[in-house]
Amino acid sequence: MITAKTKTKSKIEATKSKIEVANKNLIEIQNRKSFFENALANLNNNPFRIVML
């Protein structure tokens, strides 16, 4: 009985940690996307202009 409860808790914690990692990755991807969208919109003042062209 006790081992069943600990296994369930560990599965729940593992699932929560996977969700947190996925959310962090999603936020990071969204930040990168918005950064490059803004960079492309401002080609004249962009220090990365040479790299993107």
C-alpha cells in the first residue's frame, strides 16, 4: 500500500517536471521567434543584418 502511494506520487512529480520543462522550452522558442521577427522588421538598425542577409 505504501509503495503504491509513493510510486503514484513519483509518477505525478515526474509528469509535473516534464510539463515544466516543456513549458520552459515553449517559452524559449516563442522568445526566439519574437526576437527574430523583430530583427527582420528592423533591418536598418539591426546588428545581425549581415548574418541574416
